[in-house]
Amino acid sequence: MLTHRNKYIFFLAVLNCLLTTLLIIYWKIIFKDVRSVVGITFALILFFLCELFVILYTERKIGFLSARQSINLFLGYKAGKMFLAFLFLAVYVAIVRVEQRRFIMIFLIFYLIYLLFDTIYLASREKSLRIKNKE
């Protein structure tokens, strides 16, 4: 049986493969320049690594934290991920000056998809902790 951590790592890998596959299949429809596809691929790798870090670190630390500390940890993750994402976006758009509107729109769609995944993971983790603490 899959543990909580392994289940979410598996779903994260499937999500990343699915989004990468969709990007590879439809890149000529979405973008005119291959540099934008490379940028979005790097963004997907960045999102994957951030989510993987969140899962691994949360699973390691969550048993030792109080409810207040876990909320601060979750908010810190969200703020750090947002900062990294928009820093990447700003640097990439400044360096590669092609299809900025499309790139930003696709980037934000992928960011929101990963944010939804992150929120589902952290909510399920918090729920399982509440159940564990009641027992």
C-alpha cells in the first residue's frame, strides 16, 4: 500500500508527465517559437522540484510541529513558491523577448494547476494530522 508521501509523489509525477506531454503535442498551436516551449519546460521542472521539496520536507517535519507552526510552514511554502515562480517569469521574459503574452498566460495556467495540487496535498496532510491527533 502506498504511503501518503509516495501517493502524492506518484500523482505529482503523473501530473508533470501529463502537462509535459500536452505541451509537446500542442506546442506548435500555442507558440510560434521553440524558446517559449523551452521556458515553459523549465517552469514545469521548477514547479515539480518545488512540489517535491514541499512533500518531502513536510512529511519529515510535520510530526514535530504544532498546529501554528505547520500553518506558518505552509504559508511560507506558498510565499516562497510564488516568489520563485514570478522571479523565474520576470527573468525569462526579460531575457527572451518572444511571445510574452502567450508565455505568461501558459505559465500562469501551469502555476495555478500546481497551486491546486499543492493545496490539495497540504489540506489532506492537515486532515490526516487532525485524525491522528484525535486518536
